[in-house]
Amino acid sequence: MAGTRVAAEARSDEAPAAAASRVGWMDALRVTAVAGVIVIHAATAYIVDVDWCYQERTTSTLTPTLLAAHRSEQASRMSRNR
């Protein structure tokens, strides 16, 4: 038990020294680079016209038929409620 206290105290003494040795501009550069990569990857979906996005394709004629029937039923309910 006493050995773990000594190890914990040693680690807590090292933490301020490690924080003092950090370079502020390099941390800011790292944050800016990571944020830039995230923004560029998110914006690629809206800016670049490429065919990498997923498009669900179906060969079934049943699904579009059911969806069309459901939509027409919703439209008729909406017109009756007015």
C-alpha cells in the first residue's frame, strides 16, 4: 500500500513539469490542423461532385409501389383534414 502512495506522489510531481515543457503554438497548430481536416472532410460531401456516396438501389418494383400508395394515402388524409 505504501508503495502505491509513493508511485502516485511521484506521478503527480511529474505532471506540472510535463505541462510546463509544452509549446503553446504547437498545441494551437495541432488543434487547428485537426479541426481543418474535420471541416474539409465534412465539406467534401457538399462541395465535390463525386460518386463516392452511397446510393441504395433496388430491383424490386414492390417497394416503390408501396411507397407511392402510402404517400397517396397520406395526401388524401391531409386533404380531408383541411
